[in-house]
Amino acid sequence: MRPDLLNPLFAETESLDGVGPKLKKPLEKLGLTRIRDLAYHLPDRFVQRRSIADLDDASVGEQVVVPLTVIEHRSGGSTRAPYRVMAQDAKGNVIALTYFGRASYTGRKLLPVGEKRWVAGKIDQYGQMLQIVHPDQVEEDSSAAMGRLLEPVYPLAEGLTQPRVAGLTHQAIQRCPDLPEWIEPGVLAKHGWPAWRDAVQRGHAGPDGTARDRLAYDELLANALALMLVKADNRQRRGQSLQGDGRLRSKLQLPFPLTGAQRRSIAEIEGDMAQQAPMLRLLQGDVGAGKTVVALEAMLLAVEAGAQAAMLAPTEILARQHFETLSRLAAPTGVRIALLTGRDKGRARESTLMSLLDGSIDILIGTHAIFQDAVSYRNLGLVVIDEQHRFGVSQRLLLTQKGRRTPHTLAMTATPIPRTLTLAQYGEMDVSKLDELPPGRQAIDTRVISQDRLADVIDGLARHVESGAQAYWVCPMVHESENEDLAAAEARFGVLQARFGGVVALVHGQLKPDEKDAAMARFAAGEARLLVATTVIEVGVDVPNATLMVIEGAERFGLAQLHQLRGRVGRGSQKSVCLLLRGEMLGEVGRQRLALMRETQDGFRLAEEDLQLRGGGELLGTRQSGETPFRIADLEQIQRLLPMAHDDARLLVERDGGLASPRGEAARVLLYLFERDWGVQLLRGG
Ligand code: ADP
Ligand code: MG
């Protein structure tokens, strides 16, 4: 149960003055649903205004506060035209205060003719006239205006204004209680960090690195602590020691020898599974590194030892593909493999569930449906989670493991994240790395091309398809709404279909599962030569004859994502090409990032360099793309503060594993504050 102390912070935003259903929507769009979210909605930056006596002293583009006397209101006539309030300064210089749409109501109300007001905003030029569009403040007395010469600039969504958001965060700050200190006193003193409530206040009041560091540190500490508790809890759980005799694995007839990295990883997994304590291991391997075979070996080992294994895939498509691949590879061993997804209903599903329970299924592959309550295993010994990063806060997933004995867990990911971020995402999970690609892979010829040359690209595509090969065409997810993205993908599909006819297939996230599968199946069978897709094909899909990948709006993707997409080609013996189409608006960093894609195919290197390149720059983008599990800490702070947070968390758990000391109690508050309370629940669940 959440400590009562935090209740005010978890009240809905609607409990604030002025927030009703209408304002709730845009707030939600920014992820602001509770008071806490608003308290943590820190400004992107601050504007500094200059106080001036009259407009002679102002320059265009400048942020000022100036006393003005209202002389006239000019309504625009039509509803579209702006509403202008004409005002003059002490010297008689005239300026228009311009309002569009509904905001004109504000202008009408706040600026009565003949009255003097202090107006804050940015000076613009409109024809010969000076103007301020939507003044940030209109105050009756100078002290109110002068008191706010430094103003925060908040991230906004449509339907919100700066003053609105500032007002709401202000209200939220008022509701922040004093919280007990969870940071180690030594750490706190060393950095001169303020107490939590002060830090929140200061974070909104001005550019204050110290306060923001503290808030970021809190988030990192909460995460590190929760991971540490998972790990500690896991250590105490009872699993089963699984030792295979190799009788099934020896029957495998793989068409290739395993790489050194694969053999090493399998040995590490074998070592873990032989222990009584449940394995908690991450298998990190670049796209195409051959993780599936490693998973198969581990699952066969479990079956040899008399247990069952389950493999969880993030999408229906991928589950199906794994089912087919693994059934084929494992055929000589005689193990019984089944597929279970959310689509299985009625008799078929019942029969699968029965067979799981009586042990006549050895290996189950599926989507999260395989962990629903109704699904019981006779003896589940191993859970493999493919493309772990797609499941959000990864550790929460590990808790879904039920049963008398905790199964061993092997999580697999192709996201080549930098080391610091690995620590952030997975804590001290044991890691096996497939850092060696199977031999004979050809480098993918990657080129960056301007979107202007679309026609040439399509001609090239035509030659490619005529030669008998297949291709992917990826449309970006860039717009505000999913529908717009979809429209863009459908438009591109239309264009390509007009040129290539019936050999073009389209997949996107809003298709019904059968339609999606049907399209994928047509492509995999070679009936469709060209697959137009949104990023749903990002993970796992394996069609060796597809040797051309076109990615539109490449600059909009994270490098890790581009790398994953590119990994869909270069899977067969033919030379593959990846064309990155870039828009016109490409900054220096954007240019360098795409150049990096051209230069290397090493996912880990891409990840490290991307981090370097972006440095503190594109933090927002990173946060939104879900590359890190953090909302407050940015990449730079993660790199700088995470190791310390990690050590701090470890110390705390070593000294007070039950979080029972006063500082431990405070740490519980912290976990709830960041909704890492699954960490706390472990303390009781045991
Ligand atoms: P990922 O790590 O991306 O999941 P996969 O397991 O899908 O990669 O493997 C990619 C391809 O490489 C598959 O076609 C697989 O059969 C092949 N492969 C896996 N291991 C080897 C190996 N040791 N030698 C050659 N090919 C391999
Ligand atoms: Mg895979």
C-alpha cells in the first residue's frame, strides 16, 4: 500500500483549480495525469525578460516587460481574424497586443480601455507596427510583473499555454509534502543537494543544475533500488536445478556450426540452470547474431531434465515465426512444441492448455497469452523472453513468474544499448554477449539519399524486384497521431502499388492480426515482392531473399531502431543494400548520425557513439522514444549519476535488505513515488 504521505501527489490533475475534462486531455498527452507528474514537469529552459520603460528601448524579437496604456480594441470582424488591443507607452509609441481565436476573450477581459497594465511578451514586427502576440503576462501592478522576469518554458501540447502550465505546476508544487530523506547523508552533503520538496520548487523557479540533479538522482536511485530488490529476491527464491544429459541436443542437425560466442553463451546458461537458484540472465546479441539457436539449446536442456520451457515473443508475427523455425530445427529431437497466442480461442485453446498441464507439450511458444492466469504448466523450468526491450519495464515481467518453484529466466535483446544504460535497464542481471556474428555475413551496403530523389529510388526498386529479389519499404512514425502515420503509409503503399501492382503488401499496427499474418505470409512465401510497413517489422522477421531495405525519414529514427530495421536484410548469401532517405531539415548531429550508420554495422559501437554524439542535446527525443526507462534523468545525468545511485542502492540493500530502518522506510516512499513499487512488493511476497 502506498504511504498516505504520498496521497496528495497521486491525486488526479482534475483536483486542481481550473482543470476539467477539457484540460485533462492535453495534459494526458504530455503524460500528466497526477499531481506528481506536474510537480516533475520541469521547464525545458527559462526566458529572461528585460524590464523597459518604453518601446524605444525594445528591439524586435526581445522578451520584455513594459508598462502600456490601452487605447482601443479592434475586433477582427470575422472569427478567423485576430483580435487586436492597441496600446501605447509613456512616449506615445503604439503597439498591438494580438490574440487569435478563443484567446481574444483573455485580451478583452484583461485590457480595459484607458487602463495601464504591465505587459510581458516577445516584441514582434507586423508590417510597420510593433506587436506582441499572446502576451505571457498582463499585470495590474508592476511588482507582479517584475517579480517574474525569469520565466519557465514548459513542454506543451496543443490546447495548453505557458501561463496555464506554469499556473498548474505552481499549484502542484504547493501540494508537495515534505518527504523523508532517502539519499545517503554523505552523498547529499557532498553535492549540496536540497531536500526533495525544495528541489522540486527550485527546479521550476530557475535554471538550477543542483536541484535538477537531485531530482534525477532520485529517479535513478528508485530504479537501481527496485532492480536490486528483484535480484535479492531472486537469490532467495527456490528454483530447480536442471541438468540435461544432452540426449535431445545431440539429435539436433543444425545446418551450421555454432559460433564461439554462441557456445560460450550456452555454457553460461547451462551453468546457471544447473543451480538451484533461478537463473536471471540477459542474452545480448546484435540482430542476426543467432540468439534463437541459443534459446533452443537452453529449452532442450530444460526438456532433457524433465521440465517444460516457454518462449515469449512480443508480437503475434514473431511468435508464429519462432514456432515455425523452432519446430523445423527441433524436428529430429521429437520434442513437442506448441503455439499459443491471444487469438487461440475455444476448443483449440482448451486442448493446448490441457496438454500443457499434463505435460504432453514440452515447449510452448507464444505472446503474453502464455502467462495468463488460466495457463498452468505441469513443470515450467525455463522462460525465454525474446526481444525483452519491447516489453517495457522489463523487471515487472519477471514477476509474472508464478508457481511453486521459480523457473529460470533467459531474457534476450537485440537492442545494443550502451553499458551505462544496460545497468539502468537491467541492473546487475548476468549478461551473456553474442559479440560475434556467424561467419559469411556480407556487409550491408548502406547509403544516405535525399528524399528528393524518391523517383530514382523507386526506379532502382523496380530493377531490384525484376531481378527476382524482394524488398522492404519502411515508413516512419512521425506525426502527432497514429492515424496520420497510417495515412502516410497507406499513401506510399498506394503509390508503389500503382507502379508494381499486386506484388506489394502492406503491414501496420492497426491491421487485424489475421490480415497482418496474411500479408507477412505472402511476403515470406515470395508471393509479395515488396513489403511496405510501419515499424512493426522492426523485430525478428526473417526473409533471406529480401535484400533491399528502404527507410523513409531515416533521420527521425533512433540509431538503435535504424540498426534493427537494417538487420532485416543481409540475412542470406546475396549482397544487401539499405537506403536511408533523409528529409531536407537535417542538422549537423543528424547528418553525423546517418553517416555513422553508413560507416559501421556494429550495433554496440553505434549505440555508444550515438550517445556521445547526442550528448546532452537531444534528450527529449530520447526520453520520448523510450530508449531509457527514465522521465526526469537525461542521458548526461544517467551517465554521470547512475553509477553512484547504483552503489548507493546496493549499500542500502546490503545493510537493510528489508528496508526497515528509517532510511529504508524513506526508500520505500521513493519507490512508490516512482511507481517502482513492484520492488516493495517483493519485500513482502518473499
Ligand atoms: P537474432 O539474434 O537476430 O535473433 P537469429 O537467431 O534469427 O538472429 O539468426 C539469424 C540467422 O542466422 C538465422 O537464419 C539463423 O539460422 C542463422 N544462424 C544462427 N547461428 C548461426 C551460425 N552459427 N552460423 C550460421 N548461421 C547462423
Ligand atoms: Mg531474434
